[in-house]
Amino acid sequence: MSRDDSYNAINSTIGGGSSVNGILNIKGGLRVDGFIEGEVNVAGTLTVGHEGRIKGNVSVTHAIIGGTVDGTIKAEKQLELQNGSRIEGDIITKSLTIEEGVFFEGHCSMSGGEAKPKQ
């Protein structure tokens, strides 16, 4: 398995109807179809399904968001926001893809630094 394949592999799943409260540290990939309240750290790809919700800050290598995130998203390499997703918080990433039909309320920084509102 190449290094890129390991980033795409899903090692853990929070299924629909499930909820987690606390700090999640995942080595590999995570798919969320349930609800997480707390900090999420994924050393791989985070996939949030259309019914998935995260309330808290997210730090990942790659992210594909189809559901809702209420918090800051730091994606080291790439962030993809799919049609129907809802983001309320700042985005920090090097590469950003936003499909039509996305709701985004916050600030975005693509320089790799912290997102800072304009004065």
C-alpha cells in the first residue's frame, strides 16, 4: 500500500445514529455519518457523509465534507466541500474545492497560516 493509499483508507467509522463526545485522534481515515461533539484529529482522510455532523475543531490531512461542521477546519493538504454541506467556522487549507450548493460562513486562509478576518 502506497502512502497516498493509506490516506484514503477508512480505518474508523461513526455510523448513523451514533454520537461521540470528546477528543478523537485517528491514525488513518475516518468516516462520520453520526454526530461528534469535540475535537477531531485525523492523520489521513476525514469523510463526513451527508447526514454526518461535527461540532468542534477539526485537524486533518485531507477532508471531504458532505454534511455539517460547526468549528474550524484545518486541512493540511486538501478540503473538498460537497453539494449540500454546511460549514460554520474558519477554513485553513492549501487546496480548496467548493461545489455549488454549499453553505459556508467564516473566513478562509489558503496560505497555511491562521485565518484572520480583514479589518
